[in-house]
Amino acid sequence: MTTLRVVVDQILAPVPGGIGRYTEEITRGLIATAPRGCDVEAVVAAHPQTAYDDLAARLPGLSHITKAPIGRRELSLAWQLGVLGLPGGGMVHATSLLAPLHRHDRLNAPGNQTVATIHDTVPWTNPDTLTPRGVQWHKAMTKRAHKYADAVVVPTHAVAADLEEHFRFGDRIRVIGGAVSDALVVPADPDTVADELGLPERYALSVGTVEPRKGIEPLIKALAHPDAPDLPLLIVGPEGWGDVRVTDIVEQAGLPADRVRTLGFVSDAQLAVLLQRASVFVFPSLAEGFGLPVVEALSLGTPSVISDAPALVEVADDAAVIVPREDAEGYPARLAQAMYQVVNDLELSTRLGIAGLDRARAFSWRDSADKVWQLHADL
């Protein structure tokens, strides 16, 4: 039996974020598409037993869960310093830069291979949107990946191009994107879900971890602009780093407190209803590597407004209204105008909805998983 050892610890992180969702979906796809004679093993840091039980329930079909002897923070540092490997070697696929990157003998042991995933180049392009420790760690791990990884997966050609400006990975780079979860389905009783969430008849929606990089502040400021549509804004996603206090931004913008609601984490069924019923979906991220919420919105025919971050433009193609981020001072006004245009132009919103449905079909977790298996076979 050939085993693919997948580092999935991001699923169990305090704030899993988009990478956690990516990790869960690609691992589920790898299990489903495993070639004959192959299986998938999970690799995680030390956690309470309840976390391992939860992981096994979320990823049925895992052959084994390998548990590191140290916790996530310690494992992150150990792998950064290269002082801890994985016993047994074999094929290792890391769904982020949290990876055991060290020297290994490919010539005499071709079955030993390590692939890391780099989701974006934010530590170089927008370092101010990360913690100093986060910037330092990501740069150090990218340097190790350049030195030791047999291949590197990136989600878009935009990330591949940016990465090549800092490290020459050459033909070791593979572009393998994400997709919409099979669980993101509007339930049979959407009205009940809408009532439980207290959804207004019309609203703008944004999805993502509440942190500086996601552009929440300019989005809220956009609502205060004279050109903005008269809609409440709902924000879905957990709190991240950076102390982004939505209530403070709302107050500073001079908006009524009830104009913006944060919903935190929601279930897939709730998210599907939120997306489907939104008058406009807005993803104003200042920097992004893929933008999974955009594909999710497109898959439900929700007219969308996105920033001109290159990865988002690549992913959405012509299925969204694109708003330039520069100059930063005028960004809220441009967001307001784009939102107004989508909400008040029925022909435009209808066209975007149809284009979004078509564009979302270009992404499939099964296809992505097949490409990962093929990558390891090629190595």
C-alpha cells in the first residue's frame, strides 16, 4: 500500500480560516480519488483526544492519524528550524507551509518526497496586513521550501508569477486551485434558516476572517458614502488578528449601529442561504491568493463585487465587477459606486449571476485532488 501523508493541522487551528477550509476539502478529495493501492494518512500536531476524534469524523476514510509529540506552535518552530522530521519518510503533502522541509535523498530513495503549498505572497506584497511574526515565519518557510521541497502547489497563476519574483522555483511550481464544497447547498427549508438568522429582505454580504487584509474597514466606510446603496451589511467569518473592531469602524464612519451585523461562524447550510439571498456579495480584500468565498458566491448566482487583487481577477474572470484598490483613499467611494451599480441595474446583476454560475463550474475539488495525486506520481 502506498500512503500519501497529508499535513492537515490547519483544520484544528484556533482560527482555521480559508486555509483550514481548503485543507479539509482537498484532503476529502484526496481520499475520494485515491488510486488503487493508495491511501491517505493525516499528520497533525499534539491536540486533545477530542480534536483527533473530530478530525476522524470530518475526514472519514483516513488510514491513520499521525500525531506529533509537540503542540502546533512548537511544531511550527521546530519545522522552521528543521530540527524535527516525520518518522518513516514517504510521500508528504503539506496543505500550507507548515511542512517538514529538510534534506532528503531523492536519488536513492525516490519514494521520499515533500510538497508544500504556498497560498499567497502577502508577506512580500502586503506585510503590513500580517503580524511581524507571521511575516517572518512565512518568509523563512518559503526559503526552506525553495531549498528542500520537491514541488510547490499554488492556487493561481497570479501567485505563481509573484512567487517567481522572489524565488526561482521554475518547473517545481504547480497551479492547483480550490473549489466549492459539496456541503454548500441551499437546504430544503431556506425560509426557516433565513428566519433563524434574522435576514433582512435586501442586504450586502461579505465573507472572510475579520482581519486587516480582508478590506473590512474600506467596505464599512463605503456604506457611509453618498453613492452607497441603502442596504445593511452582513459580515460572516471569525475574528482574526489585528484587533479589527467592526463596531468602532461603524461608529467612526458615522453609521447607525444596526447598519452592519457580524455573524461570526455559520454552517454551510446557513452560508448557502446567506449567499443566495444577498443583493450583492462584496469581497474587498487588499491581497489574496485565491479567494474561495468568491467562487462560493459565484456558484450560487450571487452578483459580486471584488477588488482588483490579481488572484481574484483571475478566479472571477468576467463574472464580477472589479474595483481598483489604488488609490487607497478613494477605495471606499469606488466600492460604494460598484455596489450601487450592481444593486440598481437589473440587467447587470442578472448577467453577473448567469456568468457566475458558469464560471464556478470551472473549479472542482475532485479535479484538484486528481492533480495532486498526479503531481506525486510525476515526482
